[in-house]
Amino acid sequence: STWIRSRRCGLARPVRTALAEKMAASPNAPQEVTALLANDEFDIASPILLNSTLLEDDDLMEIVKHRTISHRLAIAMRRAISEPVCDALVATNSIDVIKALLENHGAKISAATMAYLVDQSRAVDAYQGPLLRRADLPQELAKKMYYWVSAALRHFIVENYAVDAVELDLAIASIAQQAAAQIPSPPTPDEPAVHLARQLDAR
């Protein structure tokens, strides 16, 4: 469009900034122009990324794929986010973006993506608290997290989910005992390798 060509040729930043702020709050703004401004430099794009209801899922997913982490963070903080856009944000593997998404209770995270993030929380502590504070986290996933979260978050699980703390603690103790039993014992003096080492030392 003519507007696109004019921006490429250097439409003044103050003009683009003012236009983005005005269009972010307008339900009747031209969709093509809104989408283009959403792809602009972050300080221009941010009000549209955060507030415009005219951006479609395809627009948002393209921005997630091709623009900066700041653009992704703004999308992760939108008032409402669909499952496909959530999946695109999670696919970035950015801890900051995913944490912001988990803290956004207007984000619709699919069951499969939620289960994936619970598994990831075993290694990424930053996901644990936001996951457990989501109203849409299934009880079974919260129970699964009990095995690797901190004592404070275990208390949170017990207080907010229908789980049996005694049962889970006994299960953890059992797992720890099994792991300890699998640790190889130190070599005994009768083992061939130890015997050979002593012979070589004597020589």
C-alpha cells in the first residue's frame, strides 16, 4: 500500500508513534495499517501489541516469529491470548516470554502445552510459581510438580489443591531410597582391578 511504501521511505517517527497510540484504542482503525504498526520498532508498536483488538492470530504469530523479544513480551501480556498464539510464544523457548505468558491469566494455554511447561519446570524454576498460581492448571499436573518444587511451593500445592501431602512425602522418600540403592558400592579388595593395582603398586 501507499502507506507501507511511505513508511519504508522514512515516515517520521513522531508521526508513526502518534498514529500507533491513536489506533491502539480504536476498534475501527484500518486493519492493514494496525498490523504494520505492530511490526514497527518496539516503542512505536507497543501500544498496539498490548491493546489493539484488531490484530488477528496470524498477525500476532508472525510478529512472534520475526520480531524482537520485546515484541514477544508485549504480546505475552495482552489481555486475551488464543491457544495458537500461546503455542507460538512457548515455541520461542524464551524463559522471560514464557514466564510472562504464564503470569497472564487471560492466556488460553492448551492442555498439551500446559503439560509440556510442567515438565520444563523441573529444570526451569522460574516457571514453577506462575504455573501453580494458574486457575487452569489441572490437579494432576500440580501433584506431579510436588516432587521437584521447593518446600514453600509444596506448601502452596497442599493449601490450594486436593492432594495428600503425607502420601506424596512417602512417595518422595521411597524414590530417594531407590536412588540410593542404585549407587554402586565401592570396590572390594577381592575385585580383580583392585588386586592388580596393589600388585603394580608393590612392584
